[in-house]
Amino acid sequence: MSKRIVIVGGVAGGASAAARFRRLDEAASITIIERGPHVSFANCGLPYFVGGRIGGVDDLLVADPELFAKRFRIEARVLHEVISLDREHHEIEVRELATGRVYREPYDKLILAPGASPIRPAMPGIDLPGVFTIRSIPDSEAVRAFVAAKSSPGSELSALVVGGGFIGLEMTENLVHRGLSVEILELADQVLPPMDPEMAGLVGRRFEENGVRIRLGEALAAIEVANSRQTKGLDGSLVALTRAGERIPADLVILALGVRPESGLAARAGLAIGERGGIVVDAEMRTSDLDIYAVGDVVETTSFPSGERIQVPLAGPANRQGRIAADSIAGRPRLFRGVQGSAVLGAFGLTAALTGASEKALIRAGRSGYRAVALHPPQHAEYYPGAHPIHLKLLFDEASGQILGAQAVGEEGAVKRIDVISMAIQLGGTVEDLEEAELCYAPQFGSAKDPVNLAGMLAANSRRGLVDFQPWSELGKDGALVLDVRGEAEIGKNGGPAGARVIRLEALRGNLDQLPHDRPIQIVCASGKRAYVAARILAQSGFRASVLNGGWESGREVASASDGA
């Protein structure tokens, strides 16, 4: 008998599993049951649909039930909700939303791909008109319709985006693109919480330069209608109240507080659920019931290379997991390697990308023995017109050289470098592998020493004992003398660490007698290049010299992040 494969949920993981399984087994019966009106759509494009960059709903649709039926002989039932799971009898109970009819559907193998739902905290006013989440095409259609209905010539609508993560920032940029005035309310002390503060600060500043007000360290407490007695005199149709007592008027509120895995069906059926609320799966995407698999945003999986259990709602991993579940059911088992959390944001001409562990995550995990290098090279040859810096941070294990993670922010070229490093992490690569990586070079695309190579060189120099990179948190500690090897004019224009002794690099060899042998010396320049040369001069003259990581370009960002700016 042919297998009966039933998949709960479409979009990325479920739809990918269905199409993959059909390519492996032409005889099987495959059914997708999707609660929403669309079986497979580009949910990552929703903010850009709201912003008008993507014109119509059809542009977001990846596949519809008709395509699944004609091309793959897969039945896709939209607007059908699975309400219970009977593991003993291998059946699910389904409600047809249009009619209320309830029926039972048998399965041989079941794949759970219900995704995750937006967090809507229980607080006053959270369900008022004008308060939205963005997770589906109907969600984004509702925002577009609301903005269109409230817009009028000569007036400017205001929006409050609650949450400064990837979705919150994408929504912010697209609302600004639509002509709205936008504020961001973020509980953490930085935007983009997955990134390290000094890297996220670059992104936050770009948003502020484009008129976005960012309120950090503030939490939403309630939402009210603006014409109530308590809010008399404030503009806007809504007022958001913070826990600190601030009142923020807005015409609409976007909740971008993250998502929770939709694991209720699995939990009620007795499947194992992890600490983060996701379904526990093995490397073949099997749940605690060997006839039931789970993929996508609903699962807890493994962080690569740290081995931690995590829940990461990203489309790329969901698609890979869907394929792996299909392969396993078809008798061609493969193992899911885990998730690195590779992600990218593009906004206001700036790109921020990351992969692997951040320094914050390593500290939280109690990881020791890691080091970081920071650098700011141009994205292509500096002599070629249009060169802009890439702010790059690389984390690695000091003993083995294994790459642990990387982050990059820049106007061009940031995502290319993170993609290269991401692949190196997948392959268990070391900083020496980055040092020797042979990458494409022409002056309009890169440099003979690509930023990836340079990051590897710095890290390899650290491992070889040629240079000691000190984090800016160690500035001036243990009685260290801070030596600035830039000129006075450059320091006056760009700033620098207070109290530093200034000796230009070109004059350093002739002024070694001005430096102490009985104190450590921390060297700073603009981006670290001159400081490294100075450190080598001093090290070979008997001084205890180190380089402040990334130069003042990094130092001022660290200082800004520490101040909460």
C-alpha cells in the first residue's frame, strides 16, 4: 500500500517537505492541511508589501493549491484547522473553517509544520483597532488598508513599533518609506538584540539619522484610545503607555515582540516539548513519536557549532528541515546539522548580517577561551570609486582557531563576507582557513586582501603571539598607559580615549625613551592598522604592548553602547 503522508502547515517547512517527498515517492498520498488562506507564501516579504515595494499579494505567493495539485499531485487544503491528534489511531481531527464541519484524517506518517505565532502580551488595549502583528498576508493587508484609510493629504501618520529586532526594524523602515513618522520601543538596551551592542549601535544610528526615534530600555504596559480623558491634548488615535509612565501617541501600533512556537497540538498529544516551548526533534526531525516529524519554527533544534538547544524562526533552516524529514520518511535518512542563526537586515542603505555566536551569547553560555577581532576595511579596493567601510567582528576559539561567529555592518559587501564565514563555520573552519581563503578579486568587487582574509590574518596573528588584542572594556586597566599613534589633528577631528599619550607612529621609534617598561601599553589608532605596526615595534623593543581592538572606530561604538546611546 502507498504511504499516507499528512502535513500540518505549509509556508516554508511544510511545503518544502511535501514537494520533496513527492519527488522521492510518486505513489504516496500527500495532503497538506493549512489553517490560513495561503498554503505557501513569502512571509519574509511581508514588511516590504506593507511598505509598497512589493505591489500585490500575488507577488508573495510561492505556490497555491492548484499548482500543488497539477504539478505534484498533492492535495493542499487551505482554511482547514487541525484541532486534535490521535497518536494511537494515527488520525488527526480537522475543522473546515468555512463550514465548521469536523472530520478525521488518517496518516501513516505525520509532519507538523504549524510555525509560530506572534507574541501578543496580555495587557490593556492590546486588541484595540490599529494594533497589529505581522505574520501572514492578511495581517499585512490589514496594515496597508488601515494606513490607506487614515491617510489624508497634508497629514503625517505616526506609528509605534514595539520591538527592535529584525521584523521591527524592517517594518519601521517600510513605514517610513510609506511616509509615516515612526518610533521604536525596545525593552533591551540596544536594537537587534542578537548582535553585539557596538555592532547594533551602527544600525540604530542609521535609523535615527532617518528620523526614527528609538526608545531603549522601555517596555509597553498598555494601549489606550487617544481621545480618553487621560490623554486629552495628545495627537493620534492611540496612546501607548510604558512601564515608566511615558505616554506615546500613535495612529497605529505594530507589535514586533517575537514569536512563540505553535506547539499546543503536539503538547496536548503528549509529544516531548523543550524548555523554549518548541517540539523536541532528533537530527532526522523525528519527534518523540517515531511516526511524527516536526519542522520549521515550531521545533527546538541544535545550535551549530555550540551544541545548545535553541529555537530559531528562520525560513532557510525550515526549508532544509522539511527536506530532511521527507528524506527520512522515504528511507533516505540525512541528519540536520543544526542552526547557526545566519540572518541579514537591509535598511536605509545599510546592511547588517551575522552568523554563529555573538560575544553576548558566548558570555551568557559561560564560554571561555574565545577571542574577538574587529576591523573596518573598505568593501572593495580603496582606490576604486565608491569605497565604504565594512565594520566586521570575528569570534574564534583561541586554542583551536575554530571560527565561532561573525557580524558585519556596511553599506555594501557585508552579507557576502558573512556568507563566506558562515560556510567556513559549517565546515568546521579555522581562522587560518580564512587567512588562506581564495576569493574573487577585481577592484570594484574586493581587494587582494579581502576583508575575510584580513579578519583571518588578525586572528591568526593573535594565535601566533604576534599581537595581543585587548577589548575596549579593558581600557586603562592594570595601570596600562594608553598610547594613541594618530596625529593631534586627527584626534581633534575624530576624538579618542581620554588621557592617552600621543606619539605619531612615524615618530615612535625616535621616542621610545618616553614610554615605560614597567607598565602595560595599550595602543590605539583609527581602525587598528597603525596600532598593530606600533605594537610590533614595541614588542621587539621589550615593551608589553597590546592593541585596543578595532581602533577608535570600535572604541567609540563600545563607549556609545555602554552609555545607552
